[in-house]
Amino acid sequence: MKFKVVPEPRPPSFARDAARALPLVPGTEDDCCARLMADAGLPSRDVAKEWITFLRALGLAAESDGGYYRTRADPTDADLARAFRERVHTADDVLATLEAAEEPISPEAAYERVRGDVPQWERSRRTDWERVWRERVRRILEWAVAFDLAERVEREGGTRYRG
């Protein structure tokens, strides 16, 4: 299963800390969001909900009929990077774009190279889908840097990335 939600990037250690805020026994979404806001300092329920989904993508949280809970997994940074690449929708495509590029590329160039892969239902869902997907690609690039899957290169004219 691929997960679409990509929260604002933070260090992998934050993901581990956020996962520890979740209960071991499944809790309701409201309870889990409240825990993430209180224990991980997330600013709102919407942001906490994004993080629950992202933690599931990384294998640090799971869902059952009773709600959400943290897994007992203790993944390495390499495990988290692999889960990110394999389980976050479009992450592998963005990383493949970086790896195929001869020079570091901008977030806009990365977006343009994966733009055609945006599902039609996503395009039809909202009028500002391009803005949303540009931001999504930027976040994927920054998470790739956080997971040591890519490198950020500052150049005149802006930030670029390479695989």
C-alpha cells in the first residue's frame, strides 16, 4: 500500500519521537492526535492526522479496527529510508528523476518530470492541484535529504537536489 500524505519535513529522529507518543494499545484518531499535539508538539489536529498517516507509511504506526497504535518496530535510518521510498506515493518517481538527472535539479524541474504521473482523480479533485503537487514534490525532496537519499545543493538561482 502506498501513502499519499507527506508532512513538512523533520529529522528522522522526530518521526521516532512522534511514534513514541502513540499508544501501544489502539487508540481513537482523536486520542492519537491529542497525544501527538501534546507529546510531539504538533500544532493542530490536521497536522497530527497527517503525521499518523506518515508514521504508518514508515512502519512506525499501524491501524486496526480499534484505532491507531505504535508498532514495536525499531527500524534503522536505512529501514525508514527504504519505507519512505517504497511506501510514499511518488517518492520513488521523484528519486528516480534525481538519479537520472545529469546535474542537480530544482523542485520545479522535479515536479515537471513527474507531473504526468499525477492521477486524473487528483487533478479533478481540486482547482489548485498543481500548487498542491508542487508542494508535495518539494516535501518529498526534503524528506529524501533527511533520509540521506538525496543531497541539497545551494546554487545561485535557488536550491537544487541530486540523487
